[in-house]
Amino acid sequence: MYCKRCGAQIDNGSAFCPNCGAPQGDGQGYYQQSRPSNYDSGSIGWGILGFFFPMVGFILWLVWMNDRPLSAKMAGLGALVSVIFSEIRFIAIFAFAFSVGTATSMI
């Protein structure tokens, strides 16, 4: 069987996951026999999505922070890199425009 929280393979009948410590019982169907549907891959695709759509990356980071930490980290990192890149680009454009404006006013 697999852990409900982290997806690690654990022994049948285990009350807690030895990997993350999450309890495995919920009172009704006590054990989960298949891999969880929210398997956390941490794919670079989430980082690329976060880079091109930083608001989406930030929202995914907030939503997945506890359930899918690897994918959340990649989406958040992509959004953060995008915002930093945009700020650097803005500063460079502003500095260039200021230098051109100053050079033309001296003539």
C-alpha cells in the first residue's frame, strides 16, 4: 500500500507512514491500496508555467504548498524568477531611457 500523504510505499496495516509520519487510518476505509491521485512529481513544466504566467504560478504555490510541495516549489520558483526578470528589464529600460534623455539634453 502507499502513504496517503507522500505516496511512499509502506507495509500493509501500518498506522503511520515511516517516511512522513502521516496517519493512515480515517475510520471508514482504513487503508488506501493504490497510489494517491495527487502524486507530487515536481516537474520543470510547473516552473515554466509559473515563469510565463506568474500569477498562476503563485496561486499554484499557495494551493499546493502542503499537498504537493515539490510541484508547488517549482511553480513558485518559476513565478519568482519571472517577477525578478521583469523588474531587472524595467530598470534596464528606465536607465537606458534616462541616459538617452540626458545625452540629448546636453546637445
